[in-house]
Amino acid sequence: MNIFTYIDLHFANFINELAKENDPDLFIASALVSNAAGNGDVCLDLEKYAGKVILDKAEDQKTLQCPPLNIWIEKLKNTNVVGKPGDYRPLILDDKNRLYLHRYWDYENSLSELIRKKAIDDITGPDIKSDPKKVKKLLENYFPDTTGEKINLQKLAALTSVNKKLCIISGGPGTGKTTAIAKIIAFLIEVESGAKLNIYLCAPTGKAAAKLAESIRSTKKHIDCSDETKKQIPQEAYTIHRMLKTIPGSSGFYYNAENKLLADIVVVDEASMVDLALLTKLIEALPEKARIILLGDKDQLASVEAGSVLGDLCNRGNIYGYPQKLYKEIEGNVDNMIPDMENACDKHALNDCIVVLNKNYRFSKQSSIGKLSMAVKNGDAEAAIGILKEKKKDEIYWEEIKTQKELYLMLEKKIVEGYSAYLKINDPIAALKSFSRFKILCAVNKGPFGIESINYFAESVLAKKRLINTSNQWYRGRPVLIKENGYNLGLYNGDMGLIMQAQGEDDNLYAFFDSNLETERKFSPRILPKHDTAYAMTVHKSQGSEFENIVLLLPENDYPVLTRELIYTGITRSTGKLTIIGTESILKTAILRKTQRASGLQDALWS
């Protein structure tokens, strides 16, 4: 049922030595909780494993038997290495039979307390509380009711941001999250009567931060506000690590619970990619008075590291109500504007902090990509397959393949069509823009359908067509994807670059990257942080990016990583054309499988 790594086994042995016991039930619990953390779970649900057989591949296919739940719980409670919530022990067991590594229990407990406090506390500025007419006038200026929607959700998000220290704005790609946030920032500045506010924009990756900064710069040009207000809207966005200032050789930050970041407003984009530990450290570093606004898509893939924090914060799986009290204070009688709350989740302080945007400005109701993404998000595999098989489709194409040979024959043509154009361009920045229009997305890393094989295949195809010359590692046109943050160079995990010659300078090859400030950046390839060739990338790595034309490649076999969230995320990276290559059975299985990460955060916040 499960495969342990050597790290899991080493940890389990360490715990047994610490307990001064040689108990197989403690050993297997310790190995399982380590394995769970490595797979993105915050904790181990003991009920899920009680009484089952575990296959230990790292130890010559040895099998291990988990004990019955009541015996297991009793044994764990009676050892000195397992404590109850609040104890300082290596492992923590709560009353829902969830077993934690202590640090993850501590993160979860701290974050739930911080979030509850932010959700309960209202902003107490005099202009907000004493002058609702001013707030209403500004709301009407920035968010006029021109969409014909039953309720203006962007206006509601702005109202929530001004009244609450926590605001979570969720919505799929194309629902206007980053466009709305520039207007919300301007609105907050004017509500505070022009007070000098310390405003930070951030995101979990460099690519996402650059995209956020670009969107803010573009949107604020068209906002109807004074030049003074526009000047206060920040132009630069940081990675969260850069904003908090990493300490070399440590997992901590310069700005932390004891040394607060001087911030009045912090906006976090792509919040679905932020893991439990990082969000905890970020909110701990904020002053009590600071507002935090989280932007993201609760239905996208969860973070690579432990947790599915945005989904837990948004009480994913439940129906939403809206903060009627806030809206009534400004709008008056809004009985016809507030959605029916009869089936909504119970009234809760955190519910007043969440706004889910649902109007899509990118895809029309007739859009095939729009309809497909909704079917996948809802777990309706039959509807999704039906949409893919429709004869009249404007944007999506379904290619059924079963073998590696079939795949490569089909993919060769798409690689040449997708990548020929940029390889014929000499200007590096124009080449980067052309290259970024097309992308192959893979669900897995390994195997014939994984990124390693597909990147190698793409190189061989383009070399065979004499579009690239791979005799040199740093050949002209080689795409590179940065895999770790290089703060000294200003290059961050997720940044995409191209190896090109500099026009009119010399014949040397440089790595060129887009810049936040719309000027090229070039580096010697030899000094780049850890990176990969990137004709293809994983769906996980594509989060925060958009491409005009996408090929989404599904593997020939089923893997646990294949979930509806992964398919949904891959589909919604496309802004124009989408081709899905795979088998119907694998696609159906993926759509029907929902990401289930063990965590107590949703219970802690919503129970």
C-alpha cells in the first residue's frame, strides 16, 4: 500500500531509539508520518492505515502490518515521544486520531490562531467607521455596477478589504483577480485619506511576482484616481522569501514574529502555491494592524510542500455565503443582491473574509475551454469527455494515443509548429515572447510521457530539422527554467529564459530573461542558478503562467499525482488553444480523483 524512503526508515529508527523502545507499531507510525509529510500531507490519518498491510520497497519488499486503531492509539499515547496538542514532543497525536510531526502541528496551530484573529478583528480607522458615505462614493467610483451581475463581487471584495484585516479573493483564471487588486489598493489609499501606507506585493515564485507586478503596472494606468494615489500603488512585486529576507543557511527569515515587517497592506498572489510553513511565517511577521489580502484559485493544485492551505482557508467543498452585514452598512437594503444563504455554510467570522469571483472575462459561456474547465472542476468526467469529443470545437482538441510511438509521431509535428518561429528570431526579447506562446505540459517527471523524455525528444526533433545545434551545451535557442532562487542575480524559481546572442555586440551566447521593468536581462549561462531545459514543463511548474497554445500530455499509466486539480490547472494555463493527448480511461480516472491532503487546518478554522 505504501512505499517508504530511506529518510522515512531513518526517522522511524531515530524515534524508536529516542523512545528507548523497539516497538514495531511505533516504528511504522513514525515511518508513515514521515512519508506523509514528504508527500504533502500535514499529518497522518491513523484511521486510514489501521489494520492494513504496508509494502516497504526500500527493505527488499518486506511487508509491515499496521495494528488495529484502538491498540495503535493506546500504544502511541503511552510512549514518551508522542504528546497531545500543546506538548513539546517529537510527535503529536490529536483527538481526531491525526499524528503530526511536532513542527507541522505547531505551524497548523499557529496559523489557525493567527487567521482566526485576523478574521475576527475589524479595521478601526476613523474614516472607515464614521464615514460610510465616503466609502460608498469611492466604491461606486472604482467598482461601478455595470456588469449586470446580481451582485458586484469585485465591489464586495473591496469592501471586505477595507473592513477586515484578512481578505481572501478566490477565482479561476480570467475572473479579474489581479485587475481588481490594483483598484482595491487605490481604493484603500483613498479611504485612508492619503495616509502614507507601506504596501507590499508578493507571490511564492519569481515568475508569479513578475506577472503580478506587470498586471498592477498595466491596470493602474487606467484607474480613475489622482496621480498622488497612483504613486502610492507599488510597481515592484517580491517573492515571499525575498520580502521576508531569507537568512543564509537557515529556514528562518529576518522579518519574523519578533521582528515585524513594517507593512500596512500585504497582497499575496497565487496563494494556492503557498505551503503551510511559509504562510505561517509570513503572517507571523506582519504587525497586528496590517491587512493581508490573499489572491488565488482554491481549485488549483495545492503547494508542492506540505498543506493545501488556500483550500482549507476557503472551506473547500462547502457553499459560500457573503458578508451581508458589511454590504448592508454601505449599500442599504440589499435583499435582492445577496445570494441565497439557505444552503450556505453556517455563519462564521472567516466566511465574512472570503469572496469568490465567478464572472470569467477570458472565456465566454460558449467557450469550449471554459466549459471543459468547469466540468473538470466539478468532477464531471462524462461531461468533460463529451466536450472534448464534440465535432464543433473552437479551441480544444482531443488526441487519443496509447503507445509511445503514437505519441512521438503526433508530438513531432506539434513541436516543429510550436517552436520554429522563435528560433528564427534574432532579437532575444522578441524571441522570448514568441517562445512563451506555446508550451508542452506534462503530468509526471519520469517515464516516456514525463518531462525528461519529452525535453530530450523535443531537442532531437528540432536538431533533426536543423533549427538548433546541440553540439554545445549552451546552444542558441535553448530554453532554460530556473529551479531555485538566485537572489544575487535577481533570478527566481520559475523564471524562464533563452540562450541567445546579444544583437550588435559580440558572438557570445547569453541567457536572456524578461524583466519587471520591460528591459532585457542577460547573464553568462555558466553563472545561472540550478536550471533545466524547458521545451516541456510539469503542470506544477506552470502555475502562475499563461500560454496561448498548450499541449497537455497525460501518461500511459495511472499515477496518484493525476487528479482533477492537476487537469484543471493544466487546462486553465491556456488563453487560446488547448490540445490534450492521452487515453480516455486515464483522463476519466484523473477527473474523478480529488486531491486529499491530510490536515487539521480546515477543522481548526471551520468546526
